[in-house]
Amino acid sequence: MFEKPELKFLEFRIYAFFDALHNFVLDSSTTCTTCGHVSTNQGKTEGILSIELRPRISEGDLSDYLDKYMSYSVTDYKCEKCKDTAEKQRTRQISTKIRKISGGEAQ
Ligand SMILES: [Zn+2]
């Protein structure tokens, strides 16, 4: 017979940290370089980030790939205000119950 393991509960702050890591919302904003209009796309609750590791960043570590994931340029976007189709900058925002992390800088 095995002894029944003792149940231990996580401290709330540790639980909140794990909860925030696995239940976050991924929004994105695209800024028009011509008129400055910002279009925001409300994301849904995600549990995982799929970060592209290609193309390779020479001597790059995870934070370099994460920076690229959080802020990148798009060429297939037409501004809904001025209809300009030039290359735009898109940033992603990760929201959790704890705080908001945006395009490389904490808010
Ligand atoms: Zn525009």
C-alpha cells in the first residue's frame, strides 16, 4: 500500500502568476505610418504563444525572438481611415489580470 500524498495548495500569489501565464489575452494594434490611425484587434484568451524561430537571428536569444514577435511590420494591410497600403507597424499586447505587457515595454 502506498501512503496517500499530502495535498499542498499553492500560495495565492504563486497561483495568480501561473494563472496569468496560462490565461492571457493577445491583442494587436496596427499603426498607419501615413495618417497615424491606430487599429486595434481584440484578441481572445490564449494559453500559449507561438513564436517563430525563423528566420534565424544571429546570436539571438529568446528575448530577441519575443521582441520580433511583439512588434513587426505588415505589408498586406490597408488603413481603414486613409486607405493607404504602405508598410505598417503592428504591435501585439499581452493582457493578464496582473498587468499589461506591450511591444517590448511594460505599462
Ligand atoms: Zn492611414
